[in-house]
Amino acid sequence: MFRLLDIELHKLKYSRSAKILTITYFILITFIALIASIEFDLGQIHFRLADQGIFNFPFIWHFNSYIAALLKLFLAIVIVSMMSNEYSNRTLKQNLIDGLSKKEFVLSKFLTVVLFSIISTLFLIVVSLILGYSFSDYTEFSIVFSDMEYLLGYFIKLLGFFSFCMFIGILIKRSAFALGFLFIWWVLENIVNGILTWRIFRDSDIADNIVQFFPLASMSNLVVEPFSRLNFIQTAASQIGSELDKDYGVHWYQLLIVLVWTFLFVFLSYKLLKIRDL
Amino acid sequence: METILTLNNLTKKYGPLTAVKNLSFTIHKGNVYGILGPNGSGKSTTLGMVLNVVNKTSGEYHWFDGKDSTHEALKQVGAIIEHPNFYPYMTARQNLALVCKIKGINSHKIEEKLEIVGLLDRKDSKFRTFSLGMKQRLAIASALLNDPEILILDEPTNGLDPQGIHQIREIIRRIASEGTTILLASHLLDEVEKVCTHVVIIRKGEKLYSGRVDEMNASHGFFELRASNLQKLESILVSHPSIGKVTNSEGLVTAILEEPMDAETMNSFLFENGIVLSYLNKRKESLEEQFLQLTNQTSH
């Protein structure tokens, strides 16, 4: 296992673009801290975002997982190109000739995906702890380490998304087209979602029940937007008379759906590699 | 003799097209083999199949004694197919270090192998800055890293300038002289003749000949004859038991021998039958004519 990881990391560590994108990604996660400095001065009203409780434990776990997950696109580029470059440089062929099996090849890529997800999650934990201890109103141990399921959600979300990237990298073979495909897929899911929700199944939950099985939708369901949980938004909502009752939890069946997709993407990558002549 | 690779009725179909048809041959340790055939005859497809990058349609092949899986066996094989494929952003040394990791061997031989192919002074240059000849030599160095049981080369001199071709051939010859088994695919007869001891000739995916290079030329030769009465000459030649096919092209009669016969015997035989020759020449086919004959025999 470490041999396979070692092989893949050897390929990545000499690639300048992969290095720049990865470093950018981790620096941007630390920039979540900058949100703390957002301030508005509207005459009488002095508004500082950090004071609105976004960095309060345990809410910070939810908030930071959501924001950090937005940045996953940077690593997605690295992963898509580490797959498709093997085709465009024809190095996949050479790897196989040198004695790597197709299974080992896919496994070495997937292990890298797992490693990226683990490092991202650990990094996020550290950043959140630092931010939380600096700004949170509550720092009791039991509060700090509650609601940690958002981190699990974040990890699985990254794992599923990166596996998806890995699969389309193999499927499309060209990194630019693969990223384009990823975008088109996202648009398609939204269009289908729109049609189901507003045309076919109006006024019922059926659309949501179907859409939650789509790959990208299932991943985004894992960590839903945290903004409407904030006090001032809740207050504003109740003032205009609308009640926000949204389910913010991370549920086991949502995790399961994404894990099934992850398995499918890895399995299909392998199958695709197996049937293709190089 | 120890066998290295065995092919048994290996077949590859691309849709309706059959690229390789029931190909069987065996490679023994210590010889230099050539797979010879025109472009598109299925050489690369055959190598692709045994190297695990092209899926076979039917048939069998196995490496060594057939106990290991193909990808395990390939760790003891050094192979280059067509273009040299490396990571353009890595240096020569980094690329070879990666190959060592894949093959699961120590990387201490990198410098030694770079020395063999004359690239030691460029070991820290990025692969993308290399010329085609250098890329090809790096590929050979990479194939040699594990001191392979067999070295497989697919058109190693394709696209190189004369100097590059010469360098590559010198390297191959040196490796062969050290006793490494070599399998060389080429469409250049001259190359195979210069380097190989055994040859497998394929055309349109079918095997036409396999055996030693020197035995390939083991025919009894042929006569080229000219006389004033060509019709009589031809009819008398056909009647002789040692003569096979007789052809006439523009006044020059060619008689192919099926048994050995020297020019003197031929001359006196014809003279006894009332024919006076104006031209007599006994020849053996060059390997090139033999090759063209072999590769053409099924085309019409």
C-alpha cells in the first residue's frame, strides 16, 4: 500500500502545477480566518461578522466544513490532471509495461485521493480549533468537541468528489475536457433538479427524494449551508414572518449514498482501464 | 533450454479487422529474436498483448514458466514500445527512480545504466528538453534498470537520424553480447539481419516464417539464363527433375532450384539438349528478396 502511495506521490511532487495548486488550496483554507475581519459600518449599526457567532463552538465545525468544501475545486484540478496526464503523456502504458497492474494503478490513485481527503480534514480541524479558541464564546471541552459529525461529512464529501474527478479523468482522458464535463454535469444535475421540483413533482417531496441520489447533489447534501442557522438571519426571518426549519444534520443514509458513489467511481475506473486497449 | 515467453494461438481482433491471427512462437533464453513485418502487420499489437496493455481476443501467452501473473513477470522484463514515454516535467534521474519504485528495486543502478546509454551528463535535465535520440536512449536505460531477463524493443530506431540509429544499434549489440535475451520488432530487414539470430516474420497478423536468420536463406538458389530459342529453353528446363518454377521476364529465364545443382552441370545439360546459352548466372536470393517473397506470397 505504501509502495503505491509512494509511486503516486513521486509523480506529484515533481509537478510544479500540482504543487502550486495544492499549496494554494491549503493557504486558502487558512484564509477562512479572514472572514473574522469582515466588518460593516452602516451609520448607527456596527456589524462585525466574527461577533455573530460564526466561530462559536460547535457551530464553527459546520461553518468551516462548508466554507472549506467550496475550495475543493483546486484539488479537483490536481486530481483530474493526475489521471488524464497519464493518458496524454502515454505514461500509463509505460507504467503497465514496467510491471504495475491495472488494479495497482487505480489503487495508487485512489489512495492518493484518500490521503488528500485525510490531510484536508486534519488541516481543517487545526484551523477550526485555532479560530474557535480565539473567537468562540464557549470553550468548554464538551462543547468544543460536540457536533463533530460535520467533519465526517466533510471527509466523505471530499472522498466522493475526488473519486468522481478521478473517474472522469480516466473517462475523458483530457484534463480540460474533463473539467468541462464536471461543470456540464453540475449544470445538468441542476436542470434536472429544477424540472423535477418545479414541473413534474410540484408541491411534494418526491423531487428531493430522487435528487438526493444524484452524485453531486448527494455530496452537497452532506454539509448543507450554515448561514440560515445564524442568529441574526433567524431573527430576520421570524420578523418577516417566515419560519426556517431546515434539517442541518449529517445523516447516515446520506453518508451511505456518497460512499456507494465513491465505490462505483473507483470500480468503474478500474473496469474502464481493464477493457480499454492502450 | 529455458523458455522466456510462449505464445499459443494468440489472436487480436479490432471489430471486423484481425490484427493478429493465431500467432504462436516461443522465445528461448540467450538468443536475439527479431519480429519482422511491414508497417501495420501486427508487430506492436503482439507486443502490446504480451505486455499487458492490449487485451487479447483469444489464445494464450505466458511468461517464463507461467507461474507468476503477467504484471509480476513484467518486473523482470525491460520493454520499450514505439515512443519513449516519460513524465516530461521530471529529470532523467527522477523518471528512472520512479521506474525503480514500480519495479520494486533499489535505485542504485540508475547512474550505471545512464552511463551505458551515454546520458550520465544529462541526468539532471528535464525529460522534455531531450532530443528524440536521447529519449530513446533513456528508454533503453530504463528498460535495463532491473537487469532484465529479456529486453523488448519495438522499432527502436524509428525516426532517428543515422547517427542516432548507429548509437542505438551499438547499444543493442553490446547488451546482446552480454547474454541478455532480446526481442526486437522492426520493419527494417537490414536491422534484423545485423542484430538478430532468430526471426519471426509476420504479415497481416499471420506468421510466415520462424527460425534462424541464416536458415531463412537456405534455399538452393536459382539460375538466370538467356538463349536465342526461349521457348525450347523453358520446356527443357521444366522437364528437369531438380528444377522447380521457371519464369520468363523480358527474355531472361529464371529457373528456381529444388535440389543443389552447379552451373557447370546446368550448362552441359542444356548443351546436350541442343541449347546454346548466351547468358548463365547462378545466384542465391539476398535476404531482402527472400523477405519480399515471403511477405508477398499471400497477397496474390
